[in-house]
Amino acid sequence: MQHALTVDVEDYFQVSAFANQLSMTDWPNWPLRVEQNTYALLELFEQQKICATFFVLGWVAGRCPELIRAIHKAGHEVASHGMTHQLIYNQKPEIFREETFRSKQLIEDIIGEAIFGYRAASYSITPHSLWALETLIDAGFSYDSSIFPVHHDRYGMPGAPLNIHTAQIKENKQIIEFPLTSAKFIKGRLPVAGGGYFRIYPYFFTQMMLKRASKEINQPFIFYLHPWEVDPEQPRIPNASLFSRFRHYTNLKRCMPRLEKLTTDFEFTSVKNVIDTFQASNALENFDYNTLAKKIR
């Protein structure tokens, strides 16, 4: 079984955990390291003969167009990570709409073809920002991978489907959703999709839980990582909380070796390839997110 491997192409100073310490106006003052770190991932994927999906932040695409062309030229799927990495539920719908259309057009102009996938900053499509899915449909995206069916302090939608499915927003508004991976653990669900969880959990535990998650839903899991997570030499952000520093900096040195092992222990491909293969042999179930949102609220 081929699972979905994804990279959220953003830099270390753009993460939501540091938003209180760094505003967007501060970003140009920090050394840009996303290029060297993304090229390191491209080299690994080339060695392993892996096709992945790169969800590219529009801010990065505008400053590093050659990097985006290199991702595309290497045969990977290029998708959108929005424009400015702002939490959607903190944005006005009209601002989100403008940024979504602008970032999609920017990336498409760089690679010379249409893109199909979207992932929100910090998985910030929640019961309070479901309106964003309608914007994605209007922008022409065919799938989204932003919903995390777990409890979390910044994101999450407990009770959302675990499988690839069709998200129903209005009668004529649908988009395919590939939710982030979680697994049964004790009496709840544990996020195991990658990122900080991948760095903080012991590797054997991640491996075990990914297998459990895939078996539970009888479909491929989806895994994500950020380029800054393979960069232990990145500058440190001052005045960040102890909790944010723990989540961001723990085991940066171990991340690349673990990723190398992960890509030998499992088979990977792009999100689009997984969805296309899954659709060919399975009828996607419709799920009405408005009903879930009403229950949660």
C-alpha cells in the first residue's frame, strides 16, 4: 500500500506557535532557510524514488520561484498552503478568499499548470471556519487536507470522518477531504500524522501507530513534515513560551534520520495519486460538515 507523503513548505519563523513573537513584518529580517532544507528533502526523495506532495506557502513561492520549479521538475505534486500562514478562523472570509485565489494563481504561474490540492495553515479549518471549504471549491481546488479529527489547542474537529471522503458544504458544494492521520489510543484518538508528533514520539511508537491507523480505516495514511524540521541549526526565536519551544525544537537532529527510516519502512506517493487510486476502487462517502459543526458548537 502506498501512503501519502506531504511537505508543508514554510520557514521556521512563519509557524503559528511563534506568531506572538514575530509578525509578518518581521519575516524579511530573518535568514531564509526554506530553500536549503527543501532541497535536502528533494535529495532524499530522489534517492528513495518517492513522489510526494509539497503544499507551498505563497509567501515562499513569491520569493523562491526556482525552488518551486525544482519541486515540480522533480516530478512531485505541487499544491497550495495558502499565502501568509494565518490561522483561517482568525481571518475575515474576504481576506482569506483574496489570499487563496492569489496564492493559487501565483503557484500555477510559476509551474505552468493547474494545482488541485490545498492545506490550511496549522490545520485551521475547524467548526468555526468551515466557510473556508466553500472558498476552496470556488477557487477550483479538487481536494483539501486540512481537517484533523482530534482534540488540540489550535486545531481539530473531533467526530470528523477518518477516511478519504467528500465534504458536503451546500447541496452543490463538495470537495474531497483527506483528513490527517490519527489512531485509537486508550479511550481517545492520538494524532500520528507527522510533524512534531514524529519528532517527539519514539520512532517505534510512530511506526506502530501509523500501521494501526491504516488498518483501522483500511486505506493509506497521510504523513506531513516541514522543511525546518530537518534543520537543527536554524536560528532560535526569542521570548517564545517553553511549550512552544518544546514543540518546535525537540529532536530536530533526529528528524532526518527518522525520515530516512520511515521512507524505507513504508511506501509513499503523492496525495493526488492516493486519492485517484482510492477513488478508482471505492465510492467516496459524503459527509455533511454543517451537521457536525452544529453538534460541536
